[in-house]
Amino acid sequence: MPELPEVETTRRDLVQKGLIGETVAAAQVLWPRTVTPLAPEEFIARITGRRIEALRRRGKYLVVELSGGQTLLIHLRMSGRLQWQSAGEAVHDHHRLILDLSGGASLRFHDTRKFGRVLLTADPDAVLNRLGPEPLAPTWSAESLYLRLGRHRRRLKPLLLDQGFLAGLGNIYADEALFRAQLHPACRADGITAAEAESLHGSIRAVLFEALENRGTSLGSGDGNYRSNQEMGENSKNLQAYDRAKAPCPRCGTPIERIMLAQRSTFFCPECQPAPAFFP
DNA sequence: AATACAGCCTGGACGC
DNA sequence: TGCGTCCAGGCTGTAT
């Protein structure tokens, strides 16, 4: 799924298109589970007529603030994307939710794998307060990362993927950040030194910031594009470890390895990111 | 506390 | 233009 840079790019694209200030004129739910726990009729009744007042992002959630104290929390999961079309355009097989807007545009939730969720709630904090810190917030410091790492015996990468520990990293950027910090993904979190934590902190920020500047990572040739317009994210040219198994490490030339960690493919350089002593 | 695994879904890539 | 297997940017619930 889109990770933090892709969700933020989606947010910026939608603001640029003019989503703020629009009113939901009509809604269609094409895959009921998308709007759980509400029934489609209830979702439609509650959202129709609402004005979109603000569009924020928290971790991988898009936070759509609506009039009347309601909020839409959109999570794209693996294959979700938000498309900005006009209300007359044909409905695609993979459209799961359609919001027709008063200005004639149509916001469409396209989600091949149907994992994505759109939650309409009056209490978004019940969800958002469970998330860890925002890695791009100026208040997120190397010191706080170091202190929190010390409280876990987990392996580094699964911890970085835990949205309650840190909000926004996914499989691509976790691998990229660990590669830059030259830390093995299976290192125990509480074995990280203050200097290593500082390096990891800087790497996470750099990887996310650069991805954001490149408007995210669009996978594949075009079908893997997550953006609401036709444009592609350009960040795949920056990937140094992710999906590069057997290709030479850009730093030392050693073939990148692929292992499974917490049921996720994990790419790293066995030379630059040496295995901790306990690791097989 | 941490991990493993199934489940949620569809489709593309690859081997035969 | 077949079939089977594995894989995919995420997360949750349950078991161990």
C-alpha cells in the first residue's frame, strides 16, 4: 500500500484539485465492507450533504474533516487509490466507493484488493490516538527514538512497521531507512546505541523526505501507480535496497539479500548491514 | 511480550 | 493463451 509519502502526495493532489469546500451531493457504496462498520445505507445517509472542510494526514490515514462534526478516515491499505474524475465517467470494476461532489467532480475509491477502509466517525481520535509519533514532525527527536527503542526487545524492522511505535513507515521505507543507517533489520531494538538511533532517525527522515519530494513511489510501469491523477511518483529511482534482491549494493557491490521477517519480504546488504551475533 | 499464522482479496509473473 | 504457485506498498484476530 501507499506509505506516508504516497498518502501525503495523494492529500496534496486532492487539495490541488479543489476538494476542500466541496459538498457531497451523492454517494455510492459498491463494496459494503469498505465502509464497515456502517451499513452502506447508513453511510450514504450520514455523508450526503456534508461539506469537506479540511484534509489532513496522520500516519497512513487521510483525515477528511466534514461539516457537522463528522470525519472520514481513509486507509488505502495495499491497493487503494483515490481518483479524481467527473461525475459522468464510467464506473470501473474496482471502484468501491464513489462520492459525487456538488461542483461536478467525483471522488472515487479504487481498490483492487478490497482491503482499504473508509470509516465515517464522530470520534477519529479513537483511531488516531493509537498511532505513534509522526516521523516528519519537528518534535520527533533522535533522543525520543532512542529511549523508546530501549523499551522493546523486538527486532528492529517489525518494530518500525508497527504503527503504534511510529506512524507512516511501510515495507519499502523501513528497508530503505535501515539500509541507509546500515543496521540489520533483525537487530534487537534495545541493543541499538544512541549513535545508531541518531543515524536511524536521520535515515528515516531523509528517506521519507526524499520520497515526498519525488511525489512517492509508483511501482511497476503504470498499473502500480497510486496517484489520483495520471502522474507517476518518481521515487523508485531512489530505492537502494527494496526489491533489489541479487542486484549489487550501491555502496559496496555485494548482492542484496532477501529474507522474510515478520512475514514480510526484507531486503538488505549483508556486508553493509552486518547480522547481529545472535542472528543465524 | 513477542511471534507465527490465517484471513481479508485480486491479479500479475513465472514455471510447466 | 491452459493450470498451478508464489508474490504484492497493510493490518487484525487468534493461538502459542
